[in-house]
Amino acid sequence: MRLARVIRQRLRSLFGRSDLENDLQRELALHLEQLAKGYRSEGMSERDANDAARRAFGPLAVTAEQCRDTRHTRLLEDTGKDLAYAWRLLVKSPGFTATAVLSLALGVGANTAIFALVKQVVLDLLPVRDPNHIVAISKTSLQFPEATRSFSNPFLRDLQTSANLPFEGFLGFDRWDQIAMQAESAAEPVSIEFVTGNYFDLLGVHAAVGRLFTSSDDRIAGGNPVVVLSHNFWQRRFAAEPSVLNRTIDLNNHPFTVIAVSSRGFDGLDTGHSPDLRVTISMAPTLVQFPGPPALSNRGSRWIQVFGRLKPRVSYDLAAESLTPLLLQDHDLDPGRARRSEYRAKVLASERMHVTPAAQGTAGQRHTYERAIWTLGLMVAAVLLLACVNIANLLLARAAARAHEFCVRLAIGAGRLRLVRQLLTESLLLGVFGGGIGLLVAYSLGGILISLVVSDRVHSTLAVAPDAAMLAFNFAVALTASVAFGLAPAVQSSRSALAPALNAAHSSNLRLLGRKIMISLQVAISLMLLADAGLFIRSLNNLRGIDVGFRTDRLLQVTLDPSNYAPERLPDFYNRLVEQIRSLPGVRAAAFGRQRLVSNASWKSGIAVPGFTPPDGDDGPSRDVIGSNYFSALGIPLIYGREFTDADTASAPRVAIVNQAFAQFYFGNQSALGMRIGPGGGKPDYTIVGVTRNAKYREMREATTRFWYVPFAQLGEETSSFRALTLFVRASSDPNSMANTIRAAVGRVDKSLALFNIKTVDAQIGDNLRLERALATLSIFFGMVAGLLAGAGLFGVVLYSVAQRKREIGIRIAVGARPAQAAWTILGNVAFFVLVGVAGGIVAALSLSSLIRRLLFGIQPNDPLMLSTAVLAICVIALLAVLIPASRAARVEPLTTLRCD
Amino acid sequence: MSDGSGPKTCGLTIVDYRGSIVDYRGITLLAKSSDLIQGTLDLLILKTLAREPMHGWGIAKRIQQLSDDVLSVGQGSLYPALYRLEQQGWISAGWRDSDLGRSAKFYCLTREGRKQLEAELNSWKRLSAAVALVIQKA
């Protein structure tokens, strides 16, 4: 009961203030009246009675104040008044408010955008049950000291069926992007993930619709054509209709039934990529061709990533050791055991299993983006610091103008803390507005960031979704920043002495020391950012300038997968298709091969060169199968010999073409023409008929690679494994308009064929350089913003300094200084701090060079040319910034200044 | 009063190191010596209101009368005390027509206020007994 009463009192104190005030006044007035009545009854006159009553009562205002104090709402009322006052002040000076709020919004928003990325790439855990128990299984060996993560299906089954392991279960998955989904009349490419039957169950993922895979779905090879859609795909492609359940979808011309849709927000263990469909591993051979023996029972075919769920409180080392017996068993059961070389035996003996925590899924996305994101994070933090310093300068200038107001308040009894509280309230109000607009900036900047960095937006899991963490971070940063830039001006203002007139005369050099130090800081930070921008731009140019070894202009590459063609018909089919394409108007040249160019694809199968023993641990050359006129279509020059022609059929003598690096490595100075080679472990019955110039095959930054080519028709019994090939088309005009023509031409040959990834090589290279381009773009942007902020800060300080020291300049000119010398009195001082800033910036740039070294290509972080360019840029900015104030100083009229003071 | 002797000696009250006054059982009677005045005023107000609801002027007059003009409560302490007691929920207030010719703010004791009055009376009795004891024996 008492609590209710107390609460009611508190609420009345907050909301019924005017009523309470009236009550108080009436009550005290009544008391006074009674006192006066008493005195009047003793015979005093009315006026005397009133005065006596007042004297008897005591200090009325103090009593009223004490009564108000008992209400304990002081803090709230004061804050409310402070906020109202701060709001009025901000509205009255729109220029200042706009500048401060916008620069704060930019700094805060940029930080929030980077934080959203950091959260998704580095911090977020998988949306599964107990993600901290999920681990990744990997293997290291002498030959591959960096962990290999792919295992064979038999080994996976061994793990799953083995008892007494400290694991609750194992799952496997593998992503496959070249699957055609036939729907209506056209075929479209989809991204598939092959998973084990217990995948969803072990992860604790539920179905949005239908029922998910169970272990029994994965038992029989090819026996259970069921598919689970991902939530994204269901929304995008089927508009989230529940009727999609039990519908039949054709994948590579095989019918599959949709049995479920996985829950929203689950994108799999492959970070950054959200597959469209999931199918059991047992159905993999139906959809995809694997080279060699049947994939599901082939211990040598390692294509599945294995993750496990560890039992609680098991150490990773213990878990890894528990898997060793299975590894050894795998070695023993390997059918190729007898043919093992000594080196291979050594490698196998050195193999070790590793169990690593994988609460965030695979580490691929994180490795790609982590360093870049941290670098960007530092940049935006620096920009925020600059913005705060600028706003602090602005506040200091304003506080100096309000010194009179503070003196009066201090004189009538306000405590310093009260003044500081009010000024901090003003800063916090700025912070709230800056934070609100910063949220908008974060949203748009985040969107720009992601579109700069991610090439496959459809399947990417990176998104800018405003969630609680982002909001909290945004406003926490905004409010911390506002306290940071508001504290110094607040403390300094509350220190206002009660005789401001005295201060004008004493040297103002010391008073501006704080601001000048901040100038140095701003110059140092801007120098670092500009130097980094220069480095990233040079690095990008270096990458763009790499000679890939073939002509990239107007070259399209298209992947096809004619899955329902018999292997013998394939060479014919492709030849016919290429002829069709070559006859299209607008096509200058066309050819086909297996590997896409500069798309991170590589294929090795060892090499047999009679009379040559490769050194231990040598990986062998990369290879490809191609059609006729491949090199002329791609613009790779042939140095010796000839191209493949249509005459190189399956019945003709087997031929091969190698590149210079291959010839050099295996044959030295001898001519490679006429030499015989063959795939590893096979017969060397391919005769070399041509040698080409070296090129970049897999990616632009690779070292020189040995390469050999074989005609597709002469691939032999492996033809069945290589159905999907890539078509290369060089257009004579705009390649993007060729896409539809090509699709139509392929449709004329076979309607059920899906075309994957129709992309120009230029676009592919652009995609490969996405991250570098993003870094260059963003660092230029932030560098310019930093330069602008530093320039504005410098401008403000010098302007203020000139205004403060007008009298002194006037005197100097009066006693004979030339205008330039007068200007130099101000600038000399500031120039010193700018130079200190430049020195500091150089030191900082050099010490942080190790951070960005790995992001650069072809240029060192402490490149002297870049640093000097950045220094020059800063000096130019500084000069521009001080131009106006300096000319103002030079033009000071001594008479006017001395008179009006 | 700073005897400094142990708790059970002759049932004397002890002033501990903070200057607060406790009895031999260790129950704190007064936290600070300045609280003496505030606590007494609260007691007087509560006791006055125990008889009948009254306005501020009436309370001051009544205390003065009953103490034979010895205790004259200053307005500067009466009204803050009334407001404090109201905030704490011991008394409640309402505007009513009064005998003064205009409406006045009447205070009356709440149920919790009556219990608080009992507690304060008990503390006061113990305190005054202890003081009397010391004066007798000193």
C-alpha cells in the first residue's frame, strides 16, 4: 500500500509539476497570511504586519526550494530543461549544427557499416543448435602442410559408423554450382549442396515446410531422389508458396521430389554462400560425373567436407587422436596401396588428423575478407576521430563566445558540475542526431560496401540488415563520441574565470595549445589515410596490368553440361555446336575447352614423361582438354608447332600441346616437339605437336605454371567424366548482346541444355579484383574525407587565431612589419604543428605497414614515392586551408584594430 | 557518552566510531547526531496528526500550544518535513475547507504512518531513557 502511494507521489512529481507548484505557493501564502493576521490582531498596521510575518517566516524562496528538493525529481527536471535549451541553441545556429551533425553522422555511420560486416564475417555464430560444439575435420601431411579438408565418401561413412568416438555425429557436405534445373521450357543454373542424411538433424535445423532428410534417405546410391529447398531460394524462385511441397523438379534431366524447405536464416556451413537446393550425397553420382571409379566407394576420390559435433567437454586434441585409427584403416583399405611410391608412403605416415572449432562454419569467407575488413575498420575509426576533433574545435570556439553566459551562471551560484552537465547534454543531443542520421549512412554505405565486395549477390549471405546489435553499436559509438568531443570544451568552459576582460590581454598561444595538438593529430591521420589510398590504387593498377597471356577483350566464356548425352556422342556434339556458333553473325572466333579462364579452376592428373623423374613432392603440371583452334580463338600465341584440328579424332594418333614452362621444365633446352608424354600412371602415347607461350590459367597472381593440353576427342575412357565443357566466344562487337544469340543457338541444337555463367573474361577478372577495387575506392573516399576534415579544422583554428591576435598583428604592422611577415607570425606557429603532424603520420604509416602488406600487390607499404605524394597532398591541403585567414592577417589595418579594442 | 566500554557493561548506550547512538543490543537509535532534530520533528508531526487531520498552520500552532510555548517550530523546517513525510507515504494530503476562512491543505496520518509513529515513539522512549540513565549516573 505504501509502495503504491509512493509511486503515485513520484508520478505526480513528474507529470503534475505545475499543480504541485501552485499547491506549494498557496500553502505557504496561507501560512504567511495567518502570521500577518496574528500580528495585525496585536495592533500592527497591515504593512508592518506583512513585513513582520515575512521576517518571522524566514527565507521564503529557500523553504520553497527545500520543499521542492524533497520530491527527488531534480535531476530529471534539470535534464529536461537542459535538453530544451540545447535544442533551442542548435536550432539557432543551423550552420554549426549541420556541420557537426553531418560529420558525426559520417564517422558513426561508416563505423557501424564496418561493424555490421565484422559481425557477419568474423563474429556471428552459425544459427544452429550449440554452435560451439561444431568442429571441422581436416588433415595435414608432409606434402600438404596446410590442412586439406576434403575426404572420401567411404572415409566419411567409416567415421559415421564407428563407435566409441567422442563425437555425437559427423556430417558431410559439398557444394556444386553447375547443375541445371529444368523448369517450364528453359533450363536455369542452380547451386546445389550434397549433404549426408543426418545433416539437418545433427545441426538442429528445422523445416519451414515439410520434413527434412533423415539418415535413411542417404543409404542407397541413387535410390532417393528427394530435394530440400533453401529458404532464400524458396522465396526467390517459388514466391514462398507452400504448394511447392511434393512438386517434381528436374535436375540435370533427373526428376527430384521436393520434400521440405529449410528454416529461414539457415544458410549452411559454407560461410558467405547460400546454396539453392540440398540433395543427399547418395544422389551425387546421378547428377554429377566423377572421374575414375564410382565416387561413393572410391577412397581416392576426396570431395566431401566433414564436420562433426563434439561431445561436451572433450578437448580438440583428444578428439583428433581418436580419429587416428580410422585414418590408418583408410590407408590400409586404399586399393592403390600396392603401387605406392616411397615418397607417398612417407607422406601417408606423416598424415595427422585435426579437429578445429567451427562455430562459424568454414573459414573461407573469413580468410578472404578478414584482413581487408580490419583495415577498413581502422580507416573509419580514424575518420571518426577526425570528425570528433573537428566538432570539439567547433564547440570550443562556440564556448569562447558564450563565456559571458557561463560567468553569470557561475557568479549566481551554479556549481561547475552543473555547467558541465548542461554542456554535456548539448553534446549528447548532437550525438543523438548524429547517431540517427548515422544509421541511415550506415545502411547505404553498407549496401555500397557489399555490392563492391560481393560478386554473386544472389547466393551471398552478406546483407545489411538492421538488427539490435547494429543499433546498439551505432548509438553507443555516437554517444561515446559526443562525450569525447564534448568533455574538453565543457570542462574548459566551466573554468571560465570571472574576469574575462583580463584574459584578452594575456597570451592566447597557450590557450590554443590543445587545438594545435589536435591539428597535428588530424594531419597525421589524414596523411596515413592518403598514403594508404595511394598504395591501394597503385596495387590495383599493378593487378590490372598483369599480362594474362591471352587476349581478354570481348571474350565470353559459357559453361555447358549436356548431362544426358552418351560419352561417344560428346566430341561430335561439341564440334557441331562450335561450328554453329562460329557461323553466327557477330562472332569472330569460337572454341571450347574444359577449364574456365582465371576462375580459380585447376585440374591436375600427374604426368608421365619417359626418362624424367620428378623431384619429391612435385605436384605435376596442370592440364586441360580443348577443341580445335582454341589458341587462335583465345589469342595465345603458338611459338612452335601447330594447333589441334578437327582431324585429331579418337582414331587419329594422339597428340598434345604444352606451354613454354612445361617444355623448359621437362626437356630443358631440347625442343619439346615430337616428345611423348602421358597422364600420371598412364601410357605416354601423346606426341607433343605444339608449344605455346605461358599464360595465367587459374588466377592472375599465380606463379608460372606448367600446362599441357589434349584434344577432347582423344581423352579416351575418361570422356564420360568430362561432360561439362566451356565455350569461348570472341565477339566482334559488344559481347553482352551476344549472350542471347548464343543461348538461342545452343537452344537450336538442344533445348534442354542449360548455360551456366555466361560472363566475359574482363568481367571475370573484374570479379577477381573486386576486393582490391573496393579497398581502393573506399580508401580514396575516406582519404578525401579525412583531408577535407583536416583542412576544415586547420582553417578554423587559424581563422580563430587571427581573430584573437588581431591587436598584436596590428601593432606589428604599425611598427614596420610587412604584411607577409605579419601573416607569418600566425602561420609560423601553426606550420610547426603541421610539420609535427606530418612526421607523426609518416611514423604511423611505417609502423602499420605490416598490417596492409598482404593486401597489396607489386608495391611495398613503405614505398617512398607514395609517402612523398601523400605528404605533398597534405601540404597542398594545408596551404589551401590557411590561404584565406593568412590573407586576412596580412590585410589587417593597424589603426582600426588598435582603435576598436 | 563515549564510554568506550564493552557492550554488556551495565546496559549503557554506546556511541560507536561513526558517532551514531546504539543501545546495548546494538540496535541503532540515531544514525547521526543531526538526525536527532529531524527525527524529533517527524515524531511531533506524526503524533499531532494522530489525533485529527490538520493543516500546516494548525500543526505549528498545536505544537507550540502543547509545549507551553517552549517549542516553536520554524516554518523553514516544518514544511520541508511535511513534504518529506508525504513523499515517504506516512501522511497524505488533501485540500479542504478550513476554519481559516479559505481552503487549506490538510494532512492526515496513513495506516503505515500510524505504525511508523509507534516505531518512532518506541525509539524515542529508549533514547530518552538512556539519556536519563546517563545523567543520573554520571
